[in-house]
Amino acid sequence: MESLNSGSQSKISQGDSMTIAISGTNGITLDGQFNSASSMGFKNRIINGAMVIDQRNAGASGTATGYNIDRWVFGATLTTKGTWQQNAGSVTPPTGFKNYLGFTSNSAYTPSTSDVFSFYQVIEGFNCADLMWGTANAQTVTVSFWVRSSLTGTFGGALSNTTRSNPFSYTISSANTWEQKTVTVTGDTSGTWNSTNGQGIFLFLTFGAGSTYQGTAGTWVTADYRTVTGAVNTVGTSGATFYITGVQLEKGSTATSFDYRPYGTELALCQRYFEKSFDVGTAVAQNSGTYNGTAVASSPGQLSGMTFGDTRYKVNKRNAATVTFYNPVAANAFARDQNGGVNCTATSAWMAGESAFGISASTGAGSGVTNRIAVHWSADSEL
């Protein structure tokens, strides 16, 4: 331990590990717990690791593969074997957290050779370029998370680019109890790892898989492994549960405290990949029953073509987004004449880029001049 008073100096090097204590009489005291390599800036490369943001579903459950809560994907070869949901089962999260992502099995299913069931996140290349994977200077990372399951035993996950992978294992000791897990993985010195706006590192937390996706823990291999051989299959027990929160991936060989970011910051990080016109607490859907946040324009009259002004995103997208439209009060993807109570006959995006897009529509019979035309939208730029 070293104490710094006004007459002494000490240099902290990149990668040093220590804590800083400030005393009114003795100055600053340093010991071996501060991780300078991961405690400044964007420490946690996982976005929405505390499972707080759910723009698409606003807490509703689902079974479909793809994005559920923001930045998290339900990857499954079969969508009939369970249900995912933010705060599934209304279980109390671990201390310090408000939300979690959960899966509940609805059958007793034995995965076939090529089956896999996972929650995963893809880290953008720009956000992990400094790890220098694929080079001789590849950096070690540590993954930490809270997990709760109705089953006990050896579970697994993996870091991967789907061509190169390193499976890891961890043990759940007590059923229906939150446990924090930590896994340290040496960086991959081989393979090709994206360092721009494409798919960088996949983090898989897997709860069921056949042999095709199972491998030996702790070794980088040229294969698409997503868990370890012999891991527990949650989908094998009807009613079994698997919950996660507080997921963090950071540079270095030591797990540090979870990197809480302000809600607005976390939302903006998510909006780089997905943004919507709906209020945060309103699920994305046709016929939502609300005009709040819609893009609007003035009608030129019935059976006429029209364009809206540019709709600018709150956050620039990773690349040119795919724009989808939602009628506020009808089950179709057309804009709506709010005053006339009629639908447009067509609605489409044009000149969609990273910062904005335009909207064109054809007004329907009964649309009056200067009537308010409105439409909800979402913009998807996911990895």
C-alpha cells in the first residue's frame, strides 16, 4: 500500500489495479483494487446489461426469435419451447437492480443435434476494436453477470464471432437464487474480428443446445460453439426458468462493479440500433390507439400524393436504418388522416440514411385540405 501526501507523487500505469481512498488528514491512499484499464469511459461493452430498456415490447412477453428487450436477442431454432420477457415471473431482482431478462420453458424437450437456445448480444466492432482480437496484442476480457435458475448444475455460454469461439462454463449451486458469476477469457490472437460498425463480439448465455453448438471450455477454436459440452438444458424441463441481469464485459482479468449509466445515456446507446416514434412505455404496434409522437404533415386533399418533412433521429444510426410504419388507430402500415378519420392508401420511406428519412403517402377519399396526417414509425439498424 502506498500513501500520497502533498510532498509525494506516484504514477498509475495502464492496467494497474488499485483503489483510491481520500482522507482529510492523510491525503490519498491507494491499494490493489482499482482497475485503471476498465474504470474510465465505456467500461462495460454490453449495452442495456441491466435490462432496463425495452422499446419494442414495453415489458410484454413473447416467443419469437430476434430482439426482445433492447440489444438482446432470443436465438432459438424452435420458438415453441418457451417464453421470454423482461421481468418474467415477477421475481425480485438482485440487490441494486430493477429489471432482468427471463426465459420460461413450456415443455420437456430434448434438443436435437443442431438445436440451440440462447440470450445473446452482439457488440459493435467500433466498441471492441481496442481489444485488438485477431492480433498478437489481443486483450483479456472479463464477463460478469447475475443469474437465477430453477435448475442447478453446469451452465454455459461463449464469446464468438460465429467463426471463432471460446465456450465457458459456470455453476449454479442453488435453485431459484440469484448468484453472480465471473468468467475471464484470454483474447483471441487468430481469426478476423470486425473493428468498424459491423458485428464484433457475440456474447452468448445459452440454456439449451445440441452437440453441434457444444465445445470444451477455455479454448479458442474455429467453430460456432455457444456453450460447453454437457451443460444443463433448461428446455428439457417443463416450467424451468433462466433469468439474467447485470451483464458486463470489460477489458482486463478482474471483474469490477457494474457500470451503471444514466437512463438517458443507456437509452441513447440503444437508439443507435433501434428507435421509435412511440413513447418509451408504449409497445411498437399497429393500432396502438395513440398519436403521441407521430410524424405529421398537412393533407393536400383527397386522393393526392404528399410528402412529409424530414424526420430526424434522436441518435444517428449505425447505418442506414430499415424504417417500418404503423397506423395509430388501424391495423395497417398506412398513415392516418386524424381529422377526416380515413387511412392513406400508401406510406413509404425515402432517402433513409443514418440521421434522417423522408415519408411519402397517398391520401385517401375523404381527406380534407390541411387535415392532419399522422403515422408512427420505427427505425432498425441492429447488428
